[in-house]
Amino acid sequence: MRTFKLLMLAFTFAITASVQAQTAEEIVANYFENTGGIDAWRKIEGMKMFAKVNQGGMEIPLEIVQLKNGKQMTKIIFQGKELKQAVFDGETLWNTNFQTQKAEKSDAESTANMKLNMNDFPDPLLDYKDKGYTLEYLGKEDFGGTETFKLKLTKEPIMVDGKQEDDVSFYFFDTENYVPLAVQSEIKQGPSKGMMSETTFSDYQEAGDIYIPYTIANGLKGQPNPGITLDKIEINPTVDDKEFEFPEDATTDTKEENKN
């Protein structure tokens, strides 16, 4: 009798796990279907987004470029100057130092982690199984007064201070429209280490043949987050590869500074 009960428990667990996996897959399938269809998403080779962010009452224009080959950058127009941040050309990750106004390369660990995410455009959930990711349905949960499906996405491990760490995100999907309202993940480094970051999405609008959120806010979970409002989105734009290149004169300047 004991053996029979154990077998029944194992069978029930297997069935439950199967239903959960299927449910998670169905939620994501409905998401892509409701926002243009999986074929339309797969045809996206790049996006150029024109946006603005409000900082201390000041409206700052942004231009965000993301390409399927992993290249990306954000241009910030501040006090008449153009500053590039989070620039990645497929091999080198770099930013502009706001104080010195010079380009600086990121460390090897950050660059390696960026390379792991090269196949996440236009959405980490698109063909997630082919990427080797796993998705788990965690049930329904209230998010800001809205009933949501909570999913757990596990990607390839990343390196943090020389050690492998799980790369896990939690998605909250509106149960009515099957679109993400938020993504949460644990912060691995810095003064906020151990806390949860939160990115919220709203105001879904048409962009080419798909629908994406035109308002995105990012910050710490449970705290007011600065929002980015998108004004215009270009699908499959033409972007010169030179836009992503690390300035050679910046490399020279850095070496000269180190000698002094």
C-alpha cells in the first residue's frame, strides 16, 4: 500500500508539473498572439525608439537602438550634448563618463554577461526554449490591484564577482489581455544588492506590426520609479555600425592619463 501511494504521488506530481509547463507556454503564446503574432515578432531585426524621461522636472530626450545581432546603445541629449550609454557592438561594452565626457570600457565580467543576452532581442520570451531557457508557471498573484499570471524565467547563469549566479526573472502577465505588466529580478551587485528591481509596462500601442508598451518604468520594487515615455518607434531601422564603435581617441586619452 505504501508503494502504491508513493507511485500515485509521483504520478500526480508529474501531471501537475506538465500542466504548469503547458500553462506557462500557453500564456506566452497568447501574449505574442495578442501583440501581433509570433511571425511578426520573428521578423523584427531592430528597433529605434525615440523617448523622453523626466528627471527632477527636466525632460531629457533619449534615443534607444536595439538590434537582433546584439548591438545596442542609448543616446542621451543633455544640455545640448549627445552622450552615449550602454553601448555594445557585439564585443565591447562601453559608456560615456558624465563627469569627464569620455568613453570608458566596461569590465570583462559585465561584457561577458552582455554577450549572454545577445539573443534576447526583441524579447527574452520569444522562442525561449530554443535559447535553452526554462519557464515555470507560479500561479496567480495580485499586482497593483490587477490579477496576473506569475511566471519564472530562468536563463543562462551569469558571472557575479567571479562566481556563477542564477539569472532569474519573474513576469506578471495581465490575466485578461495576456501582456506583461511587470518584470522583477534580484539585484546582484552594488549598494542595492539583494533587493528586487522592478520594471513596469503600460500604454501598449502599435509599432509596425506588433504592440509594445509606450511607458516603461524601472527602479526598486515598491518604490516610485522614473518612467520613460516612448514618442516614436521605428521597426527594422537602418543604423550605421560606426555608431556602436568605441572611440579610438578615447582609448588613447585613457592610456595617456594613466601614464601621468
